[in-house]
Amino acid sequence: MWLRAICIGVGLVFASTGCRQIVAFDQETPEAGTYASSNGLAPFVDAACGSCVDRRCAGEAKRCAADPSCRAYEECVTACAPGSTATACVASCLPRVPSAVLSAETRALAHCVADACKVECPSSVVTRADGKTCGPSIGATQCVSCCCDEFRACDDDPTCVRQIACSRACRPVDGSPFAQSCFETCTGKQPDPFSPLADIGACATQRCKSQCSAMEDWSCLGNVQSPNPAASRPLKVFGTVLKFPEKTTLEGFEVKGCYPSDFPCQEPFDSGMTDGDGHFVLDLRKNIFESPMFFEVTAPADFDYPKHLFFLPSWILTNSLQWTFALNARHSPFALPVSEPGLGAVLFFAYDCGQALNSAAGVEVQATAAGASAPLGAPSYVKPGYPVDPNATFTDGDGVGFIINLPAGLVTLSAFRHETGEQIGQTRIVIQPEAMTIAHLVPTSLSDPP
């Protein structure tokens, strides 16, 4: 499916992490068994590792502290005690702070510690049975080990180290051109030719596919954090509007950045028109309230497309990002059943805790209106290409479903694991008559309002 192409490549290697505690600490103000951070981060319980990072990676740690996602991730890993359980403890941190996968500061600090403190912080670097070191343990250990030469080569090249996290956010999607402007905004270097060493995804999706393919992961449920983006960081969406399933680009489509409370979208925080290549750029920094947002895509008058409203995971929008917005023509063979007059519909895609946005099977979804308790409508679940599966009551391996005939206004989608009934999260969406809402459902913090 078109959506799955968004989630392959470098992102696969971030599905889990074995990174050790990697925050620097000052020895002058110790708490019981800990060091107090000299770089603005949480106390570190591993004295040897913390002391090493304090001496050798202070600059990277300070820059991490200035980035909310990197800092929140490090606050989790610094609470893990050294010893045999350290790797498992730290492995739970990246799914809890999924936005850290898009933080260049997270990756830079991991590389520094793996290079300068691999003796004091042994879990910070992947070492094979033959003694060969492969680079920092910020991805799935078995994947790093299998792609050892690729990871090691990247670790030895400062250009690759700088670019690898940004390639996660700005890699080509669905065959669309590489967003060089997104990449340079992320890396902070202009011009910045892409290093072939940063394309670890080629190994992860081909030679080592079995070792790098992410398994189902629900470890983050109940512990998800979505820090706000750093105030000083450029934040843009470099988008491409395509026709599904042909993947042809669409010119002259209006794209707005909207607030859920503003529907129909009358006061967007930013807007633009797609060019001849289907590209547009929206500046998320114009979202002055830093509130939830969605993207409204409207076709020119002579194109027979319904209005599409896209709701992306909030943690995705913590860094400049390249994203593909795929539209269904109104009378396309892949168009979903039409809602009754005055009502709308939502097409949803469900994911687990993996930072590669792994499609989640066995997910049930309920829609409720704001302030209501009874579900609105019954979801249908579909197969690739969107044919309805009349016997399905939850998502299959492609994690896709839809609900039609929903009333206009704010609606909350609640996702649950079919096997256990455990709640995965809630997402607030907007339904408009005659429009199609596209929602990407990921684990969310249940303590926060959707």
C-alpha cells in the first residue's frame, strides 16, 4: 500500500534501542547513588558511564538537553540501573518517547558515547560475538549487528552521523523526489549533499530484512510522552500531494494548516498551493498556540475530489518532515462507500509502538462525538486496495479501517487491542460533510485529552 512506503528505510533501524545511559553528570552534587547532571538533564544512576560522558560528550549532552524530545528520552534512560537488566530497561525508552527518533541530537549523542565511552558504557555500542564493533545501539541490536559494516562506516563519518537522523524525517516517499530543502533545514547545513553512507535503509530492507523487520511492539502503552518541539528549531512540512493509487502528482491543490476547533477551516495558521510536482511547504511555527493541528487539502474546481483532512501523529510534527498526502478521486474504484448527505467519513491506519510506524493488526476502533459515550457507527476493516472485508471485526496486518455516516464536528477515535481490550490511545479528529478524514492512530498518552 502507498502508506507503508512512508515507513520503510532508515526508520526500520529505530524500532527498538539498546542504548545505555548516556547523559553527563557532575560529581559535586551527588544524590544517593546518583550523579546530578551538569548538562541540564536528569540524575544518572550509572556513575562510571555518567562520568565518562560528562568529560567526553558534554557538548552533545548539552544540545540534547535543549531539545525536548532528546531530553525526555534521556530522562528515561538515565533512570535505568546498570547491570544485566540495563539493556531491556533502556529498550523501553524510545517507544515511550517516539519523537526522539526524529531528533538529530539523540543520534549525535548516541554516536559520541558509542565512540568515546564504549568501555564505560558497554551497552551504548553493539559488539558482535567476533569482537567487531558496529556502531551505537540506538536501533534494533540484531539489525545493527547484521548491517555492521554499514553502521560502522556511518559512525566513522561525521557527515553521515549528522545526516542519518534527518534522513529519517526527509527521505523520499513513494518515489517522490528527495526533499533537499527539508534535509538542509533539518541538518542546518546548506548546501548539504546527501552521503550514501547514511542510506542504512538499503541494508535494513534488503540483505538484512529478516533481522531488521520490526516485530509487534506494544511496550509503550500507558507510558507514551509527546514533548513539544524545541522553540528555536525550524519546523516545516515539505509535502507532496498524490493521486491514489496511481501516485501521480496533483498541481493546484490548496493545502491549509488548521486547528481542530476551527471547522470548516476559516483561519489556517498557514496555507499553500501545490506546484507542478505536487509539492508544497507549510511553516508549522506559524501555529502560535502550539495546539493540535490537521491538514486540509482541497481540489481545484475542475477536479472531482472530495475535501481530505489529514491528522498525523503529534510526535511526527516535532521536526521538519517530508510527508506524502494521497488522495482518492470521488469516483475512483478505490473510493470508500459514500456517506449519506450531511455526514462524513474517516479512513484510519493503526500502528503499534515501533518508531518505524509498523502497521498494527488486531486493533478495534470506536468513534464517539464530543461529550457522548455511545459509539457512532460501526467500523469496517479493509484489505490492501481498500476492498471491504465483511467478516473482519478488527484490523488485519495492514492496519486499515473506515467508518462512514459520522456527524459533522469533533469526534474522538479510541483504539483498543482486540486480544486484550487494552486501550492503545485516543485521537481527536474533525468530520466534515462530504469530506474524507484520514487519521493515523498511534499509541497516545491517555492522561492527556485527545
